[in-house]
Amino acid sequence: MQHYICTGECHGESSNPGVCQVEDCKKEGEPLTPCNCPDSTHHNPAPQEGEKDGE
């Protein structure tokens, strides 16, 4: 199931797209990364626009 994660130190997770809202996270205000992992381990983030798989 697709969900969205923060790749900053807060490791936030949301079922909806958006931005990180954790005040002390270095990624605050940055878009959450789409993720398709089936088990909440977040080892399968979708590539960001302009990125290639595996980068």
C-alpha cells in the first residue's frame, strides 16, 4: 500500500502526500517521499522526480 515517509531523522509516515511537519527535523517543510513497502520497513521508496532507481 502506498504511503509517504520523511527521509529525515524524524522518520515520519503518512497515508497522504504532504510535507514533513516536525519542527526539529532537518527535512521540515520538504515533501514526503512516496513508499510502496508492504511491511513498514520503508526499504522500497519510490524514486523522486528526476532521480533514477537506485540513486
